[in-house]
Amino acid sequence: MFNYTFQWKQAMRGLPEMLDGALVTLQIAIISMVIGIIFAVLLAVARNSNSRLLRAPASMWVEVARNTPALFQIYMAHFGLGTFGIHLSPFVSLLAGITFNNAGYLAETFRGSLRAIPSTQLRSARSLGMGPIQAFRLIVMPQMFRIAFLPTTNQMVWAILMTSLGVTVGMNTDLMGVTQDWNNRSFRTFEFFAIAAVIYYLIAKAVTMGARLLAWRMFRY
Amino acid sequence: MFETGLTLNDLKFMGQGALITLQVTAFAVIGGTLLGLLFGIIRSQVNPWLTLPLVFLLDIFRSVPLIIQLVLANAFQAIVGLGLSAFTTSCIVLALYTSAYCTEIVRGAISAVPVVTRRAARSLGMTWGQDMRQIVFPMALRVGLPSWIGLTLGVMKDSALVGFIGVFELLKQSQTLITRLQEPMFILIVAGAIYFLLSFPIARLGGQLEKRWREND
């Protein structure tokens, strides 16, 4: 049928290296999510605040993160910062780009869930003698994370898929980078990328399933 | 003073890229929406067990990085010997990618129409097609449109990836200019501004429509 012989055996030799790459991919995604969540909470609070000085930069971050391609954000970190003499390695610029993106998207999610928490709760916490930070940490945050949990895990899947963009700035240790490396050496494009696709699919599914299980375990009354 | 080597010709060069971005987005969104409508109606009307293969297939488009989908499709069309251009390949891949998300939007919108309303329509003597066109469609449109506009904007942003298989869209053109002029920050800001200019009117239009329709509810 095709004038082409599939060489799966040859492609399978790359599998161990690709699985190592998958670990790097997961590592980048997890670090970017952790830092992204911290920034996102700060951004969400800043966007809800009354001070313009806090609101304006936070809004700008969120707008830029949501309205430009993720690839553009990674390019900004990798090539753009070079203008100021800051030369980041592919790993760091990929991480910075994804973290920026994650923080922007998650800030909107968190802002939505902050809205869903009645303001009377914060006031009653304050009237019970809690300080503002204590009230936010002990009363608002747990509820916020509960509402935002599933959207956050979606963002985690997005982060994993986004790590594949690192190859455009020369990243060669994550799953996509390793695959591209093998591809460059062997020209077995279809075979290698098909394997990579399967691995990405399995990771994404595992994260989704794990999150559902965790949500079921954590959030039952 | 601020100086730059970016000339009017270079801006035109980027404009050409923006045009390609728009074309890819338009083809992908039109094709993806038609497919999404079809799949969405199938998913909401047919027994869930029968649509399991379709669900699985569409799930793949959402769980594999787009860049890998593009590379795979490009390699595959070369293997089969279709001789498609990179532009056509990207349009097809993006259309399928869009349809996967659009299916969920359509399904959600259709299931938001109360069953009793549809039964009432059928008991008034409307056929299934009439019910779909005149009752479900107008009601579902109001539910689904905001997410559909979000999807369109998302596809425009994701179309930046087609540069990887050699389509000269906006970001790829900007990269060419960066290599030549060595002014990455400025050129990227211009590219970002163009993306913003392209997506902002669509987002605004969506917001307007949403507001107008809410008044009529």
C-alpha cells in the first residue's frame, strides 16, 4: 500500500531515552505549576484589590498571558530577554514561558473561585479575631482551591502539552526534544513521533485520572 | 533616542505572516466548527456506548501536543504520497483539533436545552429536524457562543505552531526578521501587538453579543 517500510524496531531503541525525557517533561510541568499557582494567587488577589497600582500590572500580566501564543511567551523569555543581556538556557526559558502562561490562566480561575466564596465568610472570620492574612489563609484559600481544583488539573495537562514547545528554542532533554534528536539522526519521523504521541497521551490521561481520584478522595464530606 | 532597523518593508513582511495566520485560523475554525457540529449532534443524540470510539478519537486530539500532531500529519501525508503542502496539512490538523473542542461545546450547549422544551416541540408536530433547527439551535447558540469565541481565539494562538512544519505565519516571519536584524525584543513586541490586534476585536464582538443576548433573556 505505502511505498514505505515502517521501522518500529529501530524506533523502539529510542524508547528508554524518551522515557527519561518524559520525566524531564513532567518535572518542568510540575515546577511551572507550583510557581504558577503561587503567582496566580497573588495575581488574583491583586486583581480583586482596590488599589489601582496593584490592579493594573496584574491585569496586564493576565491579558498578555491569555491573549498571545504560548510559543510567543517562550520566545520572549529566550530571545526577547537577550536584548537586556539576559541569556537564559532553553530549560529556564521554557520554564519561564510556561510559568508565565500558567500564572495568567490560573489567576482567572482563582479570581472566579474567589468570587464564588461569600464575602460574609471573610467578615465573620475577621470578627472572630483573625487577622487579614490569617483569614485569607485559613478560610478563603482552602475553599478557593476546592472550587479551582479541576480547572487547575486541566491547566496541568496544558502545561505538560506546552512543554513540547521547548524544542523550538533548542531544548533537547525533554520528551519532545529527545524525540526530535532521534528523528534528526534517523529520519524515522513518523515512528518516533508516534511513540512520543502515545507517551504524551498516557501521561495526560494518568494526570487526569489521578486528579479525579484525588478529588474524589479529598473532597468528600 | 530609540532607533530600529525595522523598515516599512519588514512590517509588510510581518503583515504577510499575519495574513497566513488569519487564513489558517479561518480554515481551521470553519472546518472544525462544521465537524464539531456534526460530532456534537451525534454525541448528544446517539447512545453513549455507540459513540465511544468517536469520543476516544477526539480525546486523542486534545491529549497529544499540537506540535506532534502537526509533525505526524506532515510525515504521514509524505508516506502515503498525498503531496499536500504544509499549509494544507496544517489547516487539516488544526481543523480536526478544533473539532475535538467544538464537539464538547456543541454537546454541552445542546444538553443545556431543557428536554421538556424539545418534547413540547415534538408534540406540537415538529419533525426532529425542525425541532433541531428552530428550537434547539437558537437556544443552544446563546449557551455555546461565548466558549466558541474563546475556542476561535485559542486556535488563532495555537496556529503559531504551524511555523514548525514550515508554514510562514506571523511568528515564523518574526523569527526570520530577528535573525536578520538582531533586535529580538522589539520585533517580538510588534508581533505580540499584531496578535493582540487580531484577537481583540473578536473578543470584543463576543462580549457585545453576550451582553445583548442577556438583555433579552
